[in-house]
Amino acid sequence: MNQSTSKPVPTIWLIRHGETEWSKSGRHTGTTDIALTEQGRKQASALAPLLAAQTFDLVLTSPMQRAMDTCRLAGLGEQAEIEPGLHEWNYGIYEGRTTADIREQVPDWSVWTSPMPEGETAEQVGARAQALIDRLLSRKASQIALFSHAHFLRTLAAVWATGAPSLGAHLALDTATASVLGFERETRAILKWNRQP
């Protein structure tokens, strides 16, 4: 317990959704509501034993079906609440395209550093992540599970650890993995990253 506030010090589990056809092919999937593949469903179900070993007092999921289905298949669907702030990065005009395809027109393009016409910048996604962190820290929850998407979860971890979304560029995140944020004494830390079930 944090002595100054008597609120629990949270441990936050970040769970990326299982495989989709677009994640498999590297296509940026922000606002498109695409289903899990059969492999993605198997991956999500494989998370169940890992998550069953925890006791979560708050479970939140992105409103996208790939995240909600992963949550359900991983065994936490009945406990879950929809959290719109967990939706994936809005890629704007780059929705559905791969980085290699985009770079044929925009050399050196990166989601982390390039303009995102009709979408969100890294700074905007970072602000959304910070707002969510602030809400989570205000809750009386000690074990939190968040079901979301690769780029948003990478940004969330970066903001948690450093306050800056740019660290997310260095945090590769596979489908249907669990990562854990928490504290090393009073310092925010990434405790586990990209853990396979």
C-alpha cells in the first residue's frame, strides 16, 4: 500500500489480442473491426491458464471485437468492462496498409515519427494513454487487466515508464501476449514484457 494515499499500488497486465488476418500480414489495423483468425482464437484460449492464476479486481477491454473476443476466450469476459480509451491507434489514411507499402510513397515512414493524416499522432495517442493511466491510478484496484492492441499497449507502457510515447518504438509486442506494468519501490517499471502463455 502507498502510505501517503492508502490506495493499492496497482499491477497492470497488458494483453494484446490474438492474431487477425491483418496482424498476420502486417497491415495497420486501427478502426477496422476485424475478427480473430482460428489461430488467434487458439492463442487467446491459451492465455486462460496464465490469467486464471491471477485475481483481477478490474478488467477492461477495447470495444473492438478482436480484443473483446480475446478477453472472453482468455476467461475474463464476464468480468470485463468496455473502455473506449483502449482502442487502437487511429492510422487515418494508412489504415489497412503495411509499412513497406507506405514507404514506397513515403520513404522512412514510421507510425512513431511521421504525420498521420486523418488519424492520431504519437503525441495524441500518448495523451490518451496518460489519461487512462490517471484514471487507473485513481481507482481502488490492485490487479488490473487491459485487453487492447499492439501500438496502443506499446505507447501505454512507454508513457507508464518514461512519460514519453517514443519508447514504444523499442517495445515489440506479439499477438496474444501478456506484459506487466508495476512499481520497483516507488518507481514505475515494466516488470514483464511480451510473455507468451
